[in-house]
Amino acid sequence: GLKIAFVEVDSLLANYQFCIDLSEEMVKKEENVRATLNDKTKKLEQEQQDFQYKYENNAFTRARAEEEYNRLMKKAQELEELKVKLAEELAIENQQNNMQLHDSIGNFIKIYNADKQFDFIISNSGFDNLLYGNPAYNITGEILEGLNNRYNNVTSEADTASTDTVETKANTTTPIK
């Protein structure tokens, strides 16, 4: 007969320390981007208000007013371009993180299954793929424990060597003992 098991992906991702660490790192980066953009936006708005005040009070010659207006318009355009660039960079990094997670889990499951010899290991997210599964065939806990043990070993080794990088963690396929 066929040997089938399933993994609850939602639970796996919510409890896999590598996923948690990547998510926290992305939240920090998103907050930094948001703070940077907010700061630049406030500075630009202040410059625009200063320009408006000086313009209304005839503090500029016509040529100087035109020059300052063009400078502020260019600065606003550059800010919009920066917003797009930073959003694209975050999206690319998020996509790379998702690929690392997928690779990490897929590689671990191959190692895990070399011993267990399942014919199928099905992923389950809510009712997406599996409407019912006998809990005896749910290997989420075993997979999660193995992934976290492997990640923690890599993390502690990296801390010792002081080269703690996401790439090192994601590309390591050390079998669990």
C-alpha cells in the first residue's frame, strides 16, 4: 500500500524559527523604509511650504522663483522614484525569502523522507488541499522539530563563527541526527 503523510503548512510556517526570523527582519526593513520615506516627505513638504511663503511675500525674483519651483518638482519626482525603487527592492527580497523557505523545507523533507519512505507527503493549508486527514498521518510536528533543530544548529555554529547570515542558514542541508 501507499504510505501517505501530510504537513499543515500554516502551522509549519508559524512555528519554523527561520520563517519567524525572516519575517521579523522584513518587518524591520519595511519600517526603516517607511521611516526614511516619511522623513524625506516631511522635509520636502517643509521646503514646499517655505517656497510658497517666500513666493507669496515676493522674496524671489521671477527667475529665482522658477528655478526653485523646478528644483522642488525635481525633488518630488526623485522621491516618487525612490518610493517605487524601495518597494521593488522589498518585493524582490520577500520573493527571495520565500524561495529560501521553500528550498529549506523541501530539502529537509527529502532528507527526512529518505528514512521514512513515504510515497506522498501532502501540504495542507486549511481546506486547500486536504479536506480530512487522520491525525496519525500528520507529520507537521516531526518536520517542524527537525527544521528548527537544523536551523538552531546552523545558527549556533554561525554565532560561534560570527558569520550569522540568512544565506548560510537557508542553504545548509545538514541532516538531523
